[in-house]
Amino acid sequence: MSSRTRFRCAECDSIAEWPGKYRGERVRCGVCGSETLVVVRRRYEDDWTEAITIFLGAAVGLVLGGPICMIVVALLALAVHLHLNGFFDDERAD
């Protein structure tokens, strides 16, 4: 599961997405050629799987131990899913 970072050009306001780029890395605008450092947002591939992960975690927790266990297991499943997606990775700021 990879991530893509969306950049906005400071000169011409065009938006481009680059896989594997972080805050502070230099990227060149495909329209005007200037370098841009403005990160609009980071988008993770397979965002729809978060809902499935929460649902399955809640179902397993409900079967194993009731409503409190359902909430705990659903949150744990979501945290593992986000960790595997790189959500908690540090953005390298140069």
C-alpha cells in the first residue's frame, strides 16, 4: 500500500501528485518548471479498506467478548491498518 503526496505549485497553482515524496523534498512543476514545496495533502492508496478493517475488527471483537471488546478490537485493527499504510511515518523535513 503506497502513498502519494499532492503538491501545489507556488507559481502557477497547478496540482501534481508524486509517489513517495515527502515534505521538504524538491519537486519540479510539470507545467511551468519551477520547484514547489507546498504540500496540499498526502493521500493513501486503498482508503476504502479502512471501513472494512473497522467493520471486521468490530465483528471479531463482538464475537469474542461483547461491546467493549468490540470497540477495543476495532480501534486496534484501525491502528494496525494505518500503521501498515504508513500513516504514522515521519515526514522528512529538510
